[in-house]
Amino acid sequence: MEEKVLIFGHKNPDTDSICSSLVHEILDKKNGWDTKAVRLGNINKETQYVLDYLGIEAPELIEQVEEGQKVLLVDHNEFNQSVEGIQKAKILGVTDHHRIANFETAEPLYYNAKPYGCTSTILFEEFKRLGHEIEKKEAILMASSIISDTLLLKSPTTTEHDKKALEELGEIANIDIEKYGLEMLKAGTDLDDFSEEELINLDAKSLDKNGTKFVIAQVNTVSIEDVLKRQEKLEKAINSEIEKNGLSLFVLAITDILNSNSEVIALGSMANSVEKAFDKKLENNRVFLEGVVSRKKQLLPVIDKNI
């Protein structure tokens, strides 16, 4: 029997990475294709809330793929955010809403990228385009992804496509989106059980600009002050990551999901790129960024430009 095509999102998976992988598998099965959703890291508490709500298991964890393994990527394309061995895998397709960088394939592929707030919004449109009925399970998975990636439509990454999709998915799932969404987001802000090392890697994106390696990590909270009580230990963990991985910069954005602001801790030899990006001085390795909640739209582009 031929090996299944594997579907996965990025390392340190968030809700969109996990839920979109599961939704992609459902969509593929409706199309008569044999695929399997897997994951490249631990499930965070926000995503666990969704899985528990639906009473379903997390996808299987994988750490590498063999040469020639057929794969479908969701919610990422950059190889340094993907699985070990991705360079020699056979990439059949990508469904993504990020910039395209450090990506090259030996053969042609299906590539579905749109500048939406969430990968699941693209998948929602695929269900429509192919004429498949959306059932309650996949409606909740897609709605959860959109809520997560757009912070309940408050993020500047939110598009009209995301709003339309979420409204329709809420009706199909028969849930109060506002109530469900807030509970889900709050579940993800419970950081007490995590060590500092785990916390800075909960949602960390590894990036590379012409050989300069840097990381932008993000944690959501309802109290920035509570997280900052751990600053000294967080900085120790960050410096350890910098040394271990040869990073020039590590940015940790602590994002208040209720008030839509972030406090950023920046360390590394290129920490001044954060100062240049926002025209603000780092004090005690920190800077407060009012109205900044999106790594993709508000942090990465301006920091990247100043590296």
C-alpha cells in the first residue's frame, strides 16, 4: 500500500496550524484522496481547548520525514519553520497566508496563497469552490483557527474574507462566536504551567535574512505585568536560545489580547533593529508597542526591514 501523503503546519504549532491540517485532511477525504494530518510540536492550551470541545485527538507528532515522502504544507512555507528533511521531501502543495521565503521545490506543485488573516479562511473558500458541505466538526475547527489568528477579528491582519467566513461558520456550528472565542483565547493565556524555556518557544518563528538568523516569538496574555514578573528568567532562557542557535536577535512579544497592545523583550547583537523599526528606545531590554498584536503584519515586516 502506498504511503499516505502527510499534511502539517509549522514547528511550534498554533491553532491555525493544527486545525487547518485537520480540515485539509477532511477536505481531501471528501475529494477521495488519502492524506493524514500530523504535527511538528506540542499542542498549546488554546488548541487543546478546541480539541477537547470537539472530543478529538491531536494529530500524531512527527520529527522528520524521509527522502521522497509526499507532503502538503499548511500555514507555512519557509523551510526553517518546517520539518527535518523537508528539503528532500516531495512537496505536492502549499496552502498558506504568509510571505514566501526560503522556498524552492524540484518539481511543480499546487500553491494556494492568499493574504488573508488565516489559512482556514482559504480552506473555507475551497469547500465552497468544490461544492462540499461544511459539517459542524470542520466548521468549529475553521472558526477556531480564524478566531485565533485574528484575535476575534481584532487583528489588523483581518480581512473581509475572514469576517464573512467566521460569520457563516458560526451559523453552521451553532455557537456564539464571541463567547466561544473569548473562552478559547483565554485558555491560551494560562501560562503558569510552562517553564521559561517552554514559554519562549510556545509560538516562535525562526527566520533567516541572508544568513542572519533571528526569532520572533509571541505569547498571549490578559496581563502583561504577570508575564513580566518572570523577565529575568525569560531573558536567561532567551540568551540560551541565542547562543545555542547562533541567533542575532530574539524578540518576544507579550500580547494583551483584551487591550490589543504588546510589550516586547528584545535581546541579541541586533536588538537595536527593534529600536530602529519602531523609533523607540529599549529600556531594560523592553519596549511597549501600543496597538501592536500581529507578528505577521506589525512586527516581522518592520523588524525584517531593519536587519
